Amino acid sequence: MAQGSSAVAANIKKLALEGIDLSRGRIVSRKDPFWQKLRAVGTELWLDTGDIDEASKAWSDEMTALTTNNTLLNKEVQKGIYDSFIKEANGALGDMPLSERIVEIAFILNARHGLRIAQKFGSKVSVELHTDLADDVDGIVRYGKRFFEICPDHFIIKVPLTASGLLGARRLREAGIPINFTLEFSARQNALVTLVAKPNYVNVFLGRLNAYVADNKLGSGELVGEKVTIASQLAVRKLSAGRAEPTRQIAASLRGADQLETLAGVDVYTMPTKVAEEGHATLSGNFRSRLAENYPVSLGAGVKEADVRLEKVWEVSEQVVELGRSLDREPPSDGPALAARARQAGLGDMFPELSSDERAHIASDGKIPRHDRWAERVKRGELAVDTLLNLAGLASFTEDQAKLDGRIRSLIA
């Protein structure tokens, strides 16, 4: 709601909370020795799903949160379970342009679904911003604050890695709002995020890292994401040490039960229910911390390290740390200014300038970009694997957001 009145915002908050009682209706769960052993090595357990029925089957006392995103919310909305709610929300918005109305209803849906999850599980819930806000600092702050006002005891706000996202998340943290910073694919990205935005949580989408290497036939892809996640946690812990609320590392995009063992000790897992159930059924439960591991990663025959520059996803250079400290001391006014500072620091591959055609190519590739399309620019240091995956991830979320928006439009236009 770009310029909505406080009265409309109050109506929306009331509508989102209608019939929700966070003190009642919680699932009856039990302690589980398997998950207790994983918690014992220091890993907090979240479920990565928006499907409440699906989550109920996997939930145990050792789990503390659920996380949703644009893709997961869209799956729930497309079931039709919110169609009547969408029409009711539309009636609460007064006189508002259609484009703003759609963004506002998407916000209400995200809040409403998050509230239903919080009521069911008594847990924290990560709720995500509309993708239209990814490059809008003021919009990130405005909607982030509104999410928090609706449910301050349970909501954690997800902000995506963009130049504007760094600044918006920073302002939200300064207001005391918990942040789950998302769409990161490297230790260096998370080092920068930790220094500038100071979020409660950062992510490594490790499954997509493994898939990038495997799908592009650069190597087997084994243990790439695991190596990056551990390197990121060590860097983030060091850089946020001494803060009242140190930044914590999330291992996201888990693809197999074996990763529950190879990443044991990482601060947080966001587990798809399939991975959680598979792990519970097949693993011994004899977990030990793997934070001291330095997993070996090798490229395929004939693939040159200089052509892929994969070391950028697990190494954190002094150049990155100094940029982060500089941006923290003197934060720029907007995203473009931050990206310019990165280029001046010799880190233009973190926030590259791309044409609309180039961005369309990334979007058309799906979640895993085609390396051959970008190989020369990666080799020259103008682009990097982590940046390509970040841009592809945001494009994928944007596509799913558009599907959700389309359902809203079909019901209110």
C-alpha cells in the first residue's frame, strides 16, 4: 500500500487477525529422541513448507519455526483455500489502483497464512515480502514494519539479497524487527550481509549450489553447498561476535537426508518435510558436529578452476570485509549507490550491471543458470556463480509471485 491511509491499514490488520487465537488450537506433539540428538549438537530445526497439513505430520517438540516464501505461499493459494478471503480483503481496501490492490492483498495473504501457521504450531514463522519490493528500500521498510505490527511475537521478516534489500533490512533491524535475510549462495555474500544489515539469520541455498555444478557438467556437485555453508557460518560467527543478537546461519535448500549428517552443528536447518521424514526413517541419529570439516570439492575433467572461479563461494576476502565495514560506517542512501560502492571496491561481480535482455536470459534458465552463457564474464571476474544464482532465485520467486498475483487479479478485477 504505497500511500494507504492508517484506517485502511488498521482494517487490513484486523482482517488478517480475524478468528486467530495464538494461545489456542496448537498441535499436540511429542518429544523425539532422533531430533533431540540433532539439537544436542547445536542445530535448531525449522520446517520449510507452507502446507500446514504436511507440516503437522513431521512436527515434533524439537522444532521451533517454519519458513515460507513466494513459491510455497503460491502453492497454497492456488489450491483455492483463500479465494473467499481474497474477495473479503478486496472489500476492505477502499479506493486503490488495481496494481497496488494486488500487492496489498498478497501482503494480507502472507500475513494470514503466517498467522495460521503460528496458531497451529505456536512457532516462529518467516514471512516474505512481495517481489515488487526487492529494489524498493522504503517499501521493504514499510511492509516489514506492518508484518511485525500484525504479529510481533511470531513473525520473522524475510528480505532478499539485493542492494536495496541490504539497506531495507538494516533499517528494520535498527527498529528492532527480526530479519531472515534470504537468497544468499556464498560465504562472501553472507559476510557482507552480516556487516551491513546485521540480520538475525542468513542463508545458504546449498542444494542449488550443488545443482549448479552438476547440471552444468562442471563436476559432480557433491559437497559444494556443504562446504560453503560451513565456511559461511564460521565467517558470520566471527563477524557478528559480541553483538547482543549475533547473526545465525541457516542451511537452506536441503535436498537429501544425508545433509542432516554432513551439516550437523550448523545453527539452523530449514528442512522440507520430505527431507525431515526421510532422515528420521533412514539415519542412525548418531550426529556429531561437522563445523570443523573442510569438505573437498573437485571440478570435472577438463574444467579449469580459473574458468569457474568457484572459490568465490566459500572464501571471504579482506576486500569483501572492508567493503562491508565501509558500508556500515557510511551507508549509502539507496541501492544503486550501494552497488556503485561495490564496483568502486573492485567487487562489481556482487552487484553487476545487466541489461534487460541479460536479466531475461537468467529468468528463462530457471533456478539454475546456464554456465556456458556467462562463462567468459565469470572468467573475467565480471560475474560470479553466487550472483547468478541469486539473480536466478529472485527471478524464480518473481515468476511464482506473478502466478499468485494472477489468481488475485482473476478474483477481484
